[in-house]
Amino acid sequence: MAVFAVKMREIWQILWELWHSMRSFLDTVVCGYPDPFITVPTRCSRLRMHKAIVPRKMTLVLDLDETLVHSSPKRLFRYDYKIHIATADSPVGCWFFVAKRPHIDRFLRAVSRWFEIVVFTASLQHYADPVIDLIDPDGLVCRRFFRTGCVERNGNLVKDLSNVRGDLSQVVIVDNSPTAYSLHEANALPIETWHDDPTDQALLDLLPVLSGLSLLNDVRSILSLRHTSLREVRDTRDREAERPTLRDRERAAAAGARG
């Protein structure tokens, strides 16, 4: 029995030394500095190790108006919030009535488990900030981008996703406007424009798709297929439109016979 106890102490000693060596290695390589004086894992060191081991989430870019909410300076039949917007140019400002798209709360909670959530709107910051604050009381939105993050193309505001994240293989944008994501069609997951339909299910319908995309190495490998298919349909339609119909050929043959 004494021999067994000695062996167990030796095993535990080996395991302890192995753990300590691994921890020192991680502190040196991951955190950037050695920490030889701490012999037990502190909360901070555990957090550093956790951040180093857990990969960064993909980024989900969400449009605001007509995607997550609908707002108007005119009173809506159904609305969730009434906010006052004032600017330096117009200190008097005006009131906006804001309606949340159905199931937005459930949607944000679900996607926050898979993605870093970013709201990117072509609206001005003094309007968008208070709206986002209202629809996201739990702080699930990590970052916000406004009109200043857009570029102008042919008189339209287009969202430049490279401002959000350098690696676009890890970015999905959900937007109701094809123009807004025209620079990054291979990253886009379109959604129908929403104004006031209380039975709308579009956000819920996106959840299984987004769940699957979050597991990919490159979201464009799937999302680009949709745009390829649409281009093929358009090309086929154009070719068919240019091709003479049977009736056209019969008329040409008849005209030749008469000639």
C-alpha cells in the first residue's frame, strides 16, 4: 500500500509539472510574456488562455431600416418606440415612430451565439444610435457602422464590408437592398423589405441558414452560388429573347417564298 501511495505521489508530481510547463508555455507564446512566479492559474490567466484557444466568431452584418425596423416621422399604425431626434443643424428636431420587425429579439439572441453582430446602416449616426440602443437593450450588437462607412457608386450609397473585417470569408451581410451590398454579393443573404406586416417570419426563416453558415470556413462558397444561379437564369433568358422564335422563322420563310 505504501508503494502504491508513493507511485501515486510520483504520478501527481509528473502531472503537476506537465501542467505547469504547458501553462508557462502558453503564457510565453500566447500572452507575450513569461510569468514564472504564479504557480496556480489566476482568473486573468484563464481568460487569456480561453481567448487564445477559442477562435473568433464570424461577423454578421445587419442592416437597420426595413431589415430590423421601420421608422417614420409620421405616426405609424403600430409602433414600439417614439424617439426625438435633434441635430446641431436642427436643434428643434423631430419625432420618429419606430416599429420592430417581428421576432427581432429572438433573432438577435440566437445569432449572438454564432456571430459577432454588427449593425451597418446608411443612415446618419445621430438617428441610428438611439434606435439601436432601443432594439438592443442587452448589448448584443458589438459594433456599429453608419453612412460614413459607405462609398458612393453611381449616386448610390454602398456598404464597404472591408471596413468591418479584413477577412471577408468570415462575413455575412443581411440587407433588404441589393444596391447596399453590390460590392460584396458573394457575402450577401438577402431579406425582404419590411414595413408593417405583423405576421412576418423572415428573421426566423434566416436562423437555420445562418446556423449552417457559421460552421463554414468561407461563407462565400455557399452564398456565391445563389448569385451564380441568378446570373445563369438572366443569361439564359437574354439568349432566349435574342433567339428567333418559330413564328419568326415561319414568317421569314414565307416572305422569302413570296419574294
